Amino acid sequence: MEADLNENQIRSLIENWAKAVRNGDMKGIIAHHTDDIIMFDVPFPLQSKGIDEYKKTWDLFFKYSPGGEGSFNITELKIISGENIAFAHGLLLIGGEKSPSCRLTIGLKKIGGKWLIAHEHHSAPVKLDQT
């Protein structure tokens, strides 16, 4: 079934992307992104446009992340795909934390039969003062 094939391809792409992040492998991190990627991130800049700006955002991450196993694990990954458009969402464990610290949403599109990440949104919950 086409939907299962798409989901398997996307899951593999996202898992390989996360592995590249854990390994500090920039070539692997950007391997399946569109040139016009848009990313909304937790630290500034809040929005990055294009692959060059996207690459720069990882400098800050790698400055504070120890890398290796446990440094960028995705849990509760859910994928919804159509024929040429898909999105995925999950929770991120960063820096070996035992509980998720960020939310992750990824938008993908199929170009030339290949799934590519066109949008990433990383967000962190903020505890509001309820007094």
C-alpha cells in the first residue's frame, strides 16, 4: 500500500536525520532537506529561511550538546502522509534527558519521487504563572 510505503520512507528519513544530529554529521543532517527549508526554532533566530541559514542554526546546538546516544532522540513519532505531502510530529529528548524537552513538527514534500523536509518547527513548552 502506498501510504505504508510513504510512512516507512519518511520514518527512515527522520530516524537517519536524528542519527546524523547525534553524530554531528552536517552532511547527513541536510541530506534530505529542500533548498528553501523554513525552520522555526526555540533559540534565536526564531525563523531560518533556506538551507544556508538552516545549517547555521546547528552551530548553537552543537556548542551546547554533548552529541552521541541520547542527545537527540525522537519519541512518539507520528506520520501522516498523502501522495506528495506529509507531516510528522513527535517529542525530542535532548542532551541525554530522560523526559522530552522539545516538540518537533516536520513538513515534507515528495519531489522527483523522493521525500524531502521542507519545514521544521522545534518548540519548548513554557510554564505560565497561573497566579
